[in-house]
Amino acid sequence: MKPVTLIGAPTDVGAGARGASMGPEALRVAGLVSALVRNGLEIEDAGNLAGPDNPWQPPRGGMRHLDEVVAWNRAVYDASLRVLQAGRVPLLLGGDHCLAIGSISAVARHCRDTGKTLMVLWLDAHADANIGTTTPTGNMHGMPVACLCGHGPQPLTTLAGPAPAVQPSAIRQIGIRSVDAEEKRRLHELQLAVYDMRYIDENGMRHTMQQALAGIDANTHLHVSFDVDFLDCAIAPGVGTTVPGGPTYRETQLCMEMIADTGRLASLDVMELNPACDVRNQTAQLAVDLIESVFGKSTLWRPPAPDTSA
């Protein structure tokens, strides 16, 4: 594994509840750095990015805090691209999920520059594919997938150059169980690969991950965007948008371990951790445990994935 750089993005400008701005520090308090070092990783903590405060205003044109969301995503984009160009793995500590526009746009730009094929695993309870005319709230943490696919405000869709930053076929959504009425139509139009909770219930997490990771090879840059509300809220209460019925601890561990088994993880977001909703930082501690697993911690030694580049 390449060395890892932590980038904190302490903002909740895209969310509908305050508190995700404290997420980066909660992960540090939960021992993220020492946990990763224990697993043999070289870690640099680049500290927190700076950006505008949350003005907590109503939507304008169907979107809340657009100017502030743009400013934060530009900062995330620039920081993530610098880390990628330095040959390191960016680990973005959110903050709300609108920030994935910046992080994944940077990854998309880096993949174009290096000739890599991008694969995005979107682990989330929500599809995040709304636009200003379909969102019931105006909260922009419900729009990053749409923006990455070229549908949204021009300053966000063109961070990495001409829109779209990412082709819908590169995105595989897992754990989805909350989709707005008009958003369902948008998912159909985008033809996203969505492995919702019914699919997981019927087929199991192992089969789901095999399908989601199908086609990965030595030229793949695998980006994981992990919204903590992916987890069942019974074990992860520290999020602002809880949705019952998510993956269990063991299902999520299997998910993370199968990602690690590919050997292709090259960038990671950890988003929407909200300590204001948590109980004694237990969700942050759980997130650290899962981050360890996605970077390769396992109960027993397992051989690395075979090199399929030949």
C-alpha cells in the first residue's frame, strides 16, 4: 500500500443537520492515526482544510449554500489532487458527503492524467443523485453523484475539466435504502449500478461485492466513498440522517475486507460522521475499525490478490 495522507474537511454546509463538521476530529480522537500505523502504513496527517462557515440559510434555486459548497469542494479538489500527484493515497475525513464532488473529481482528473480506469464504490444509505429541481430539501449532500455525472451547477460539474467528471458506469452504489420519489427516475435515467438493501438481503454481501468489484484489474484506480450512514443505525447512531435496516457489523467488515483483497484501493472518503448524534464516540470508533479493515487488517493472513496485468 502506498503511503496515506489524511485530509480533514470540517464542514456541514451540504447537510441538513449540524455536526458533521466535527467528524474529522472525532476520528482522530478515536485513534485513526495510531490504528493505521499499527497496520504497517506510513501516515501523514495534513490537518484540516479551511473554508467558509455554514451560514444556515434556506435554499435558493433549489440548493442550499451553493457558494460555500463550491468553495469547500475546490479546496478538497486541490488538496486531493496534490496528494495523488505525490504518489500517496488521500483519505478524506468529512464533513458531509457533498465533499465527494471535490475528492472524486480530483481522482477522475488523476486517472485521466495517468491512464488509469476509475471505479467508484459508493457505500451509502442514500443514492445522492438529486438535482435542484428534484430535491425535497435543497441539501447538497444529496447531490454529489448527480454532479459527478455532469448534472448540477457548472462550478461543481467542471472541477476536473469538461463535464462529466465520472461516467455513471464507473459508479457502483451499495447499501442504498432511501431514495426520494423523483430521484428514483433519475437513477433509472443515469443507469447507475445500484445494489440496494433488498439485493443484499436476497443475495448476501459476498455475492454483492463480487458483482460490484467485477472487472477490476491492475489498471484500476479504486475509490471508496464511505458514508457512515451506510451502516445500520443500531450500531452507528452518530450520523445526521439515520435510516434503519442497513448492513450489520459483520456484513460491513466483509465488504471492507473484500475491497482490501483487491489490492487496488487508491483513495478513500469517510463522510457524514456526526459526533453530535453519537454516543461516547462509538460510531467514530467503529469507523476506525472498518477503515483498518479496508486498508488490509484481517483476522488471518491471506495471500495478496494475483497480478492480472499480464
